[in-house]
Amino acid sequence: MTMLSIRPATAHDIPAIAAIYGDAVRNGTASWELEPPDEAELLRRLNAILAGGYPYLAAERDGLLLGYAYASAYRPRPAYRATVENSIYIAAGAQGAGIGSALLAALMHDCAGRGFRQMIAVIGDGTGASIGSRRLHERAGFRLIGVAETIGFKHGRWLDQMLMQKELGEGSETPPAA
């Protein structure tokens, strides 16, 4: 088995991203979308993230895309400009193999290099089916900053949403770049 490669995602990755995300939407609670978006919509989202100056990464081994991660604006108002929200999705058969940890580490490094100071993880159902995401972020040094209880409804049940945070780079020691 060859080493895991983490690289910038491209439009060529969209079919594999659609398969991974589609499974997460249909069968999980990490995403609160109820229907998987099509490839055209996922390509639009990838291009918007890249155009916004955020990283979008793909993890592959032996030519097979096993997961992806990206950062995007946490909130749209200018005061939040130094804060990003992360998203990480791993193919069902590849979960638990360290791919999420590798992607998150690369994403944090990339975001810090771009001058972002805070990263927020918005974890759907962080106390239930998405406990793996909570543990992944805890191992990376994120701390729990809040839980909004029963604010989403999917798969016939109410879901909590967990917020976790980690400082990047200089964190809050100095003002962000203009």
C-alpha cells in the first residue's frame, strides 16, 4: 500500500467527492442536508470556496480519493474574516484509518499559513452518530465551546449541534490582517 497523499482538490475530484458526500447525506448526520447535491452543485461549491481564498484538500491513496476537507467562512460579516469553519468527509470504507486526522492537520496548517486565526468545527450530532468527528477534533486540540440542543431533525430524530474551536497561528494574540 502506498502512502496517503494530501493535495489540493480539483474539478476532476467531484465525482468521488459526490459519492462520499452523498453517502454522508443519505446515511449519516454529519451533514444536515436531506438530499445529496448533484455534481454540478458540488463543483459550484468547490469553485466558490477556492475563489474565496480558502483551501479545499483531497486525500488519495493508489489513485483512489478516500476523503476531502475544506475551510470556508464561518460567518459572512467582515468581523469574522479571520475565522474559518472546517468540513471533513471520509469514504465509509476508509473511516478510522487516520485519514481524517491527516486532512485536518493539513487543513489547519494551510489555514494558518493564509492568516486565519480561529477554526470552528460545527459537528452535527456530536453526542451521537458523529462521535468520531468529535474525537477527531479533540485529538487535534479543539475544545468544546457549546452545544445547541435539538435544533436539527433528520432520520426521524432530533439532533444536537456541537461547536468546537481551535486557535491557529497567532490566534488572538494580535489583530488579524486587514
